[in-house]
Amino acid sequence: MKAAPRCALSAVLCLFAACVWADDEPSFTFTATSDDFNTYFPGLLGNGYLAMLTTRRGTEATPVNLVGFMDRDPDDVSRPAEVPGWTSFDYSTGPTITGQSWLNKAPLNSRRFQDYRQTLNTHDATLTTSYRYREGDKLTQIEVQTLISAAAPHLAATRIRLTPDFDGEVFVSLALNPWAPHVPRFALAQLSGDQMERAVAANQLTLEPELPARADRASIWYPGDTLIESAAVDQSALTLSLSGRARQGPAMAEAVAIGLPSGLVPEQVSAEQSADRLAFTLRLRVERGRTYEFTKYAALSRDGWGGDVREDTRLAEAARSAGFDALLRAHASAWHALWNADIVIDGDPQAQRLVHSELYYLLASTTADTDWSVGACSLTTGYLGHVFWDADSWIFPALVLLHPGRARSMLSFRTKTLPAAEARARARGFEGAMFPWESDPEDGSEQTPHFASVLGDREVHVNADVAMAQWLYYLASGDRDWLRREGWPVIEGVAKFWVSRATYMPLAHRYEILHVTSVDESYSDVPNDTFTNLGAARALRIATAAAQALGEHADPRWDAVAAGLFIPLAPDGRSHIEFDPSVARPTSGWSGGSLSLLFLPSFDLPMSDALRRADFAVAIEPKDKAQVGSGSMGLPPRAIAAASVGDGPTVTAALRANFTGGTLKPPFNVRTETAGNNTGYFLTGSGGFLQSLIFGYTGLRIRSDGLVQAYPPILPDGWRSMTLRDIVVRGRHENIRVARESGGEIRLTRERID
């Protein structure tokens, strides 16, 4: 396992990072008010190694997810095992007639929480919450600021400032709460779809989304268990610590060091340690108008990333000694350096905000120079944290030019898990490597729930997606050493799989791929799915090209199968059709039909201009724009396809559908899979949107000659320009600008900046 350094990012790097944006630039800030209390969709704080969802008060206990930290119950599929969060802070102005009244149990309304404002600053990656909290006739100004460090990735912190408008006694509680196991637990490795639905109903649960928003199908996408093995409360050092293990999974550790207000001597400090709570409760006397600052510094680690509980305690205590401001400065500088690579839009503030929210969630969810990939829903329980083709075909291409180190980590995951893919192919009677539909993010094992097992068995286009991403990185980087060491074994394994998966039909003198699930998953057993067959042919040709680049042996069967694969066309031969002609053609495919995905830049399918325009006419133009806009995966291929044929109105309409289709949830611009569910932090949609700008509007493609102009550039209506800032192509840094000139002509220019 590759591990990130435990030190802060180089000060030199931060010094030379271009500070293009002001700290108060509105395109980076997303704000909630009390109007959002009832429909609040949480934002995300993360650094790719650990992540948490935001809470409305900013002080609630909230779980944390560690990268690849999976619970592996033998009857279930693997699940992200949530670990205790450090943010729990509770406050009371004292006992009442009915007992102690606490901040985190107070009704969340504008009377109790006055002048409420919560801001997610994506430039600095901080969450700041402020309000005047009323308890009886007493008011307290509260401000909470939370971060997960990008400079020192094992560290996180929360600072709470209290300013009472009264003199008197108050209570403060600072806790670390282990989570109880989820009940009931369903055996998703065994239950069929009907059995699963009956089990959910029998437990009086629902698969419908709920508000305030949480993940759709939360009844089955619940977290796994972290079993606490040891814990300690050190009153003299003011530290809380624990170590544990995901059920039948890796070990973890966590420590919290508490900072108290300067000069404050509590009247009483009570320590509590039980199976479900580690805490300090302080009784103290406060003065009107004086601000009291409490800080919780957390350090976390897991097997293969970091040390143990003793090391985490030392890290937390060292952070406390340095202070919150020092941690915040290093963290913000690290994020500012990340933002040096950006997409800058002139003429559309709404689109600029969307760019920054989408990039923020990708950067908060990915790691650089590791062998960890990312789930479709970031480090959350959405889709159980599993790795899909989404990582290879939707998220990776969005990062490969802007942040190649983060993109490369997704490919290294496939290299690391190649042995599991090879074993899976052998078990099914195939050659080479057969990557799973849903991969465990740690070991790459097959983790598709039994009720969706047909996808695991038949939605095999994932193997082409894996190979295409490997080759795309090589073309973008020109790194032959990487290709030999990491990319080639994966590409070769995939090519061997496709040769064994294709069937030669002697009467037709061609190869066919039978019994597949289309990317349009309502078609679960079709022959010759066009997207799958074209992807297989592309992967086989990639294998031949990679062998030639390295001087390796290219199996002649690769070219033979690629050339002989049946690609379904309409009777007139003018356009592709979705499947073999024996399959009834759908009247309405998802998001414009599976043919729309032929336009994805990673596919870069060679087509004549006439065929491309005919496919556009079949797959894009007839589809209902409102229906397409209600699904995040429908809009990017639509925009990219329209750009490739120069259809400006469709490009503009696809951009606007991002804002009207319902897949961006306020107040923090969280992307959901569809408008009607709460499957959030849908990085697939985020990556797709960014691809539509990086490759669609520019017309650029990554090919053997590097980054080339494949199609004329285009801009949506109202845009004056778009700049891809500080992209990296084969070690060279560039700015690429698409601008509308005074005569209306749209022109692309490239500027080398290193």
C-alpha cells in the first residue's frame, strides 16, 4: 500500500502557488440559512483519506469514513465502516425545571437558532456555522469552524467560540462516540431483489428518500461496524483515544486532544468512559461579552495509512500545541495550491460556481499518488463505497489533465487489484482479467449485491473502461516506465479476457459477445450490445498499441477479434443501433440511450463525420430534454456530442439543464444521481460535467500525438471565454483558452507556462 507522507505539504509549493482568486470570491462559497433547516442536504468535508458530512448545527456528532475501511461480514457485501467523529460539542446554560437542556437536542428553528448562517468555503475547504442560540432568556453567540486537513491528511479540527450575553454558570461537553451496530443487518450477499424488498418492509423501513436529505435506499446502504477494542480518557492530558477494527476488516485508531480557552479554569471537569461514550464535561462560570474558545484536534489512521493510537495521540497533541490558526493556514494553503489548476469562465457566474463545487467534491474525495480509487458517491455509504466503471470513465478523465496524480491513483488501484480480477476470470472460465462490476475499494473483490448479481456477471463493459483509462493516462503523460510497470499488465489482462469472452460465429464469419447487460441496465441479457462490442474492440486495439510502444509481443488474436467483432448498424448502415437487430429497440433509453455514451472522450471512437452526425440525430436530438436533465449521467454525453457536431443550442440547453433538472441539491450544490432520489455526492455526474467543459467545449482529445484539436471549439450562449488553467500534458504546463472574438468567431489558443 502506498501511503501519503505524514508531514504538511511543502511550504515551497504553497509559496509558488498562484493566488488568482480572492478569499471572498463568491463562486467558492455556498451558504445555508434557517430557510434551509427542513430541506438541508449536507455538504462534504474531506481530503480523500477521510471525509464527513456537514451537520446543521455544526456541533453534532457525525460519523467519519476512512478510505477503503470496509466491514466484511460473510453474509453481506462489504460496507464502509464508519468511525467516531470528533465534532461532538454540546452546550447548556444549566439545569431547568424539566432537566438539563442541551444545544444538540434543542428544536432546530429560527427562534432557538437566530441569525443562522452556515458557509461551505470550497476555496479553503472549511465549514463555518454561526448563530445566536437562545435557551430560555439567555442568548449565546456561537461560531463553529471545521476542517479536514489537506496539508497534514491525518489531522482534522473543530473550533467553537462561545460569547454569552449573560454572567453565570454553563456546561460544555466534548465527546467521542463509538457508533452502535446497525440493526437490522441484511444479508445482501444472499438476498434476491424480492427478498430484500420484503425484508425492508418487514422492518418498517422504506427505500424512498427522506428529508432532511440522506442517501436514497439508506435502508440497505447503511454503514458497517467498527468494533472498538480499547479506549482511554486522559483527564490530565485532556485527550480521548480509541483503537478498533472494521468487522473482519482492517484496524484503525483515533485520538482527540482538547484545547480550552486561554486562562480558563473550569470549576469542575468530569471524565466519562463507557462502551458508547468517551467525554469530558466541564462546568464553568462565564462573563457577559467574553468569548470562550474550545478546540478539538483529531488524528486518525488505519492499517496501511499511518501509525497507531499512540502516534495519533502525539499528532493530535502536537496540533494542539501549534494551534488552530496554524493548522488552518497550512490547510488553506494546500487547497489554494490545488486551485491553481482550475476552469475559469468569463460571462456566467452560475456556471463558475458549478465548476467550483464539482471540482471541490472531486478533490475532497480523491488522493494523489496512492493506489486507492474512489466510489461513485465519494467516501460515503452511497452505493456502499464500491468502485464502479464510474471511476475509470467519468471521474478519471475529469482529473487527468488538471490533477494527474489523483487520476493516476485510480489506475494504480486497478493494477493493485489485478490478481483478484485474474482469479475472477479463471473462476468463470475466461482468460486474463475480469474486473468486477462493484469492486471492494481495498482488495478489488466482487461486491455486487446478490439482488443485482446479473450486473456483476454480465455488465462486462467495465473491462473495456478500465483498459481505456490506462491508455488515456499513458497518452496524456507519455510515461513509458509507468506503462510498463502498471498500465501494461492491466491492458494485457483485459485483452486476454475479451478474446476469451467473444464467440466466433462461423456462418456469419464474425465475432459476437453474447449474454451481456447493456449500460442501459433494463436490458439485462442481450447479444452484441453496441457500447460493449465497440469498447471491447477499442481495448483490444489498445493492447496491440501498448505492446508496440513497449516492444512486447502482441497476440495476433487481439487485432483479429477487434476487426471481426460485430457492430450493430441500422438497416441503412447510416447509424449505430443499441443492440443486435434481434433485440427490440427501446423507445426511450436512459439519458439519451446507450449510444450517447459513444461520444465520451475516453472512448474517442473513430467515426466518419456522417456517422457521428447520424448517431447524434438518433441518440441525442429525439430525447426529451427535461427527462435527460433529471439524471446526472444524461447531460455530459449530450453536451459533448452536441459540441462535436457544432450544435450550439443543444450545448447551451445541456448546460442550463444542470440548473433546472433537479440534480443539484441546495444549499451546497451537492450532485445527486437523479432529481428524484438522494443518492448524493454523485461524483460520476460531477466528473461528467467537467468533462463536457474540458473536452466537449474545447473539442480537444488525448491521442498518440498528445492533446490535439479534434473538433472546433464551442461556447454556450453568453460565455465570453473559458480557460483551462495549468493543465499538464506530458510534463508541460499549459493554459488553454476558448474565447468568443468580437466578430462572434470562437477561437482556441494554447499558452505554455513552464
